[in-house]
Amino acid sequence: MADKGDKWPENISGKFYVDEQCIDCDLCRETAPDFFARNDDGGYSYVYKQPESQEDIDMCMEALEGCPVEAIGDDGEED
């Protein structure tokens, strides 16, 4: 389970985030490319845009559920 205390600083504030467990497998970026991006220097994903519509949320949830190391969380702060 993702830990919001370990989320990458690049994550934009909001419900979804990626933490330090990310293994750079690319699944989230393939599943929801409008919301997940890659830090090329660090080799990990992060959330660069939060979903707004239900369809967007569904795509992010699909990425969360498919993450092999459970690095995506949906309990982030709504800053």
C-alpha cells in the first residue's frame, strides 16, 4: 500500500500520488498517460495532473489497481 509520507515531491497536490516504492514499470503511464509522468533522472513515475471527471478517476484507479508494487495511493491531501 502506498504511503503518502513517502510520496515523491513532484506529485501535484491532490488525491492521487506515487510513492518511493515505484519501480518504473511504465504501467501507470500507459494506463493513464494524462495523469502520470516519468522522472527521467530518478527513474520513477509521479502524478502531474489530478483527475477531474469520473472517467479520469476511473483511469487513475485502473492504474492504481494494476500497479505491481502498490506504489500509487488515492488517500492524498486535497491541497
